[in-house]
Amino acid sequence: WAKADGKARWTLFDPERNAHRMTRQALSSTLRPAVERGEFVLQYQPLVGLVDGVVRGVEALVRWRHPQLGMLPPNRFIGLAEETGAIVPLGRWVLGTACRQARLWQLAHPAEPIVVSVNVAVRQVWDSDLVSDVAAILAETGLPPRLLQLELTESAVMGSAGRPLQQLRQLSDMGVAIAIDDFGTGYSNLAYLSRLPVSTLKLDGSFVRGFRAEEPPNPADETIVEALVQLAHRLGITVTAECVESAEQAERLGRIGCDTGQGWFYSRPVPADSISSLLTTGVRP
Ligand code: C2E
Ligand code: MG
Ligand code: MG
Ligand code: MG
């Protein structure tokens, strides 16, 4: 307890919370220079055909190699980067790095097209010229647009009339794939999404969790996911299941028609080099 103003008001002093807030402020102010200093790295996690076990793509996931705090996961800084606007230069760096890497994989494995899937924050669609950024990066790296997928959350596309929607259409017209990330956690629905140029739904891990063998199967979970997948397919949309952690989940998700899976069962997010060797050896079926 600390006496706040010498009179009757007392405020709670929590050193841990204070340290946390200071860290937030410190991180927040150093985000932009950290982008310039090259402190961020990408890891990649395979997107695998659930039935054939073929690696179709990889999701790029950013980490901050902080000089004092070590490797920071995105939940420590993406929110801050969105608040401060640093997400725009950071997002540009992520796009450029991921596309350059994907072009190297394409050249090394011309027979097996590997899509690189890049997370895009709301602000990149609403406040920045994402279309010219993407066009410039594709031109510079030589990556064919069909090998790039952009992942947006439902909240990023909800109510995306006007410029954001126009940007999505232009990207889609260029041949870039648009995926809805964490699908099922927001309030959008397929009827709405079908009017947007969406080619893939990434089914949130919370749906996939119900597909574990240890738990008594909840028939409702499976019925809902199966109906969702059928509807998506009729709309020409493919479905990726997130957080596939076991063989049972992969098997059951494949059986009800999910196209691709991503999760620890196949691989954790790993450095680019590990993906290169994995493309040579393959993942488990
Ligand atoms: P996301 O796009 O939904 O990415 C999937 C997250 O699930 C990743 O966490 C991944 O490591 C984790 N994951 C993968 N497989 C499994 C599994 O089998 N089980 C469990 N429990 N988790 C699994 P990560 O790397 O910590 O990223 C968290 C979030 O940060 C991402 O969620 C995404 O929203 C955001 N993010 C990551 N990189 C970027 C980026 O470059 N730009 C932006 N704007 N956001 C990013
Ligand atoms: Mg994602
Ligand atoms: Mg996701
Ligand atoms: Mg998720």
C-alpha cells in the first residue's frame, strides 16, 4: 500500500504489475527502432494436407529477438504494434522476408508449390496501402502471387466496406489468396464472408480441441464442423484446421473433409532452414 495524496486516498501498489506496465511502455517505444535494427525473426509452421500428408504451405510467425528480454512471442508485442502503428513497418518487413524465403523454396522445389501464409493486422488493411506494398514485394522477390496467402481475422474484414474491401478485391484479382484466421471466434458468418474474396477459412483451434481421442467425442462438435466444411466447399472455400495436436484429430478432421491441418502433430513453428529439410524429407502422413 502506498499513500497517494497524504489524505484518505490509498492506492494499491503492485510491483509486479508496475514492472509489467513499464515493460509494456519500454517495448512500445522501441518497436519501430527494433524493426530498423533487424531484431525480428520469422518462424514457419507447415500447412499439411490432412489426407495425403503433403506440405502445401507454411504460415510465417514473427518473433522478437529482444537484446535484453530474449525471444518474445507475438502476444507480447503485436497488440502494442497495432496500438502504436508500428505494425505497418513491421508488417511490411514480415511480408518482404516471408516472400523472399518463399521464392527460395519455390526455386529449390519447383515441382511442389509451397504457399507462404502471412498474418495481416487490421491496421495494415485500413490505414496503409497494402495493395502497393504487396505488389512491390512480389515484383521485387519474383514470387508468383498464387504462392502468397494473407491471413486476416474476422474483425479485420467485418464491415470492410469501402477501401478495405477494395484492397481485398484488388489483392484477390492479383491472384493472392485471402484466408480468414481463427474462424469461428468472431461474429461473422459464412453468408457474409462468401461475398468477400475469401479462398480459405482457418478453423480456430477451439473447434479442433473437441477432436481429441482422450475426450468422449462430442457428436455436436463434429456435426458442426462437418456442416461448416460442406458449406465452405460449396462456396468454393477450402478449410484449414488450426491446432492439430494428435493423429486422432488429424484423422477425424480429414474424414469429415477438412483440407489442410496445422499444428504440433505435424511440426511446431521452426526456422526457415528446418522447413527446407522438411520439404526434402516430408512430414508424417
Ligand atoms: P495465429 O495466426 O492464429 O497463429 C497460430 C498460433 O497457434 C501460433 O502462435 C502457433 O505457434 C500456435 N500453434 C500452432 N500449432 C499449435 C498447436 O498444435 N497447439 C497450440 N496450442 N498452438 C499452436 P504464435 O506464433 O504465438 O502466434 C500467435 C498469434 O500472433 C498468431 O495467431 C497471430 O494472430 C499473431 N501473429 C504472429 N505472427 C504475426 C505477424 O507476422 N503479423 C501479425 N499481424 N500477427 C502475427
Ligand atoms: Mg494466422
Ligand atoms: Mg490462426
Ligand atoms: Mg489462432
